[in-house]
Amino acid sequence: MSSLLTKPLLWYATKLDTHPIMTKSITSGLISAGGDLLCQRIHRRRRRAAREGYEPIAGGGKGGPGDDRDGRHPDGYDWTRTIRFGIIGSCLVAPTVNFWYGLLMSRIPGQTIGATATRLFLDQGCFAPVFTAVFISTLTVLEHVTSCLPRDGAGSGGGAVKVDLDDSSDDLAGRITTRLREDLPQAIAVGWGIWVPSIVVMFRYVPGKYQVLYSNVIAFAWNGYLSWRTHEAEQHGDDEDSGDGTSLLDLEGAGGASPRSVFNV
């Protein structure tokens, strides 16, 4: 039984030594995508619980009491959204965090309380707010790009919808500004609640080459929260369409799970 656990860890440790960036990027991409799937899964279960009786399903057919499909995503999952999170995890999160943690450990070495506190302050007080803003902005840009891609049945011959680039750029800038204004403060506050105790443990006890893996494991919950936070309005609209007028925030006051308890680690 122990070999089933040690062999994958030894294989991963070897890959960290031979291909560190690629290994961390693949791991981060999978975990980021998994966090989004966790968020979508929770949302699907809420939709399923909210449905009463048989209701028509957009796009044809009848849905049963447990049916949580919608017209846009007949299987219940938005796979394009999950891919976006995977891309961000692989191409943005892993390289940036790998460089940042390496810089912190090289400039402020040691496991003393003073060194740990200094790294924690720089990480959560300086790096985290900036990087969270970059994450949300990058996610919004990717959503904008994928929305301009060809879609089946769009336009004549199923081609891409023609987009005015000036209006599109203005719309993108406005959406980024709105998301940062509405989502960033709460995301930072929740992030501190998740990351501060986790980072203390990491800086004190986790070896350098495993720090990105450790942070990615914590990020499974964190990305689930970010996925919900950045798509809250869309999911709230889906709930209204299905007859459920509550959001995930509303459940906290109604005796349900709060975002912190759903994604707490």
C-alpha cells in the first residue's frame, strides 16, 4: 500500500529535478482546471436541488427532477471555461509562482520566525493583491478572446460573428475594470483567509522544490473560489432561469454553506 503512494511521489520528485518548469506547469494547469470543475459541480448540485418536478430544458426535451442541464451547456459543464483556467494555471500561475517563491527563498533564506514573517508579508501583502488582479484580468481577456471565436451556426455558413474591434476593446476594458472593482477586494480578503496560514506552513516546513506543488494543492480550493467569484453573475442568472432566486452568498444567511466553508481547506 505504501508503495502506491511513494512511487508517484518519487516519480514526481524526479521530474521536478529533470524538468522543473514543465512539471510544475502541467500540475498547475490540471489543478486549476480541477478547481473550476469543482465550482461547476457544486453549482450543478445546487441547480439540481432547486428544480421541482419536470421542467422543459432549453434546446429541446424534458428535464427530470435531477436534471441540471441548460441550453448553452447540455452536459452541464462549460468545458471552454475549464480550459481557460487550465491555460492560466499552466502559462501564468506556475511560471510566475515558481519565480516568485525562488526569489523569496534566495533573498530571504532560513526557517526562522523572522524570515518566515518577512516572506509572508511580501507574499501576501505585496505579491498576492497584484497577482490576483493579474489573474482576474487575464481570465477576462481569455473569455473575451474565446467569445470572438467561430461558433456553430453563428453568421452565414457558421463562421465567426463580425466584431467591431474598437467597440470590442472598449467593452473588454470596461469589463476588466468592473470585475476588478467588484471582485478583487473580496477575492483578496478570502485569499488571505486561505493563504496566510497555508503560506506560514509552507515557508516553515515545505522544501523549496515542493512549494509550487504545495501551493497548487491549496490552489485547488482557491481556484474553485475564484471560478465562482468571477462567474457569480452568470451563475446567478442561471439560477433565476431555473427558478432559484438565491446566490451562493444568499445561502450563508439561509443556513446553507458559505463560500468560505465550501472552499475551506
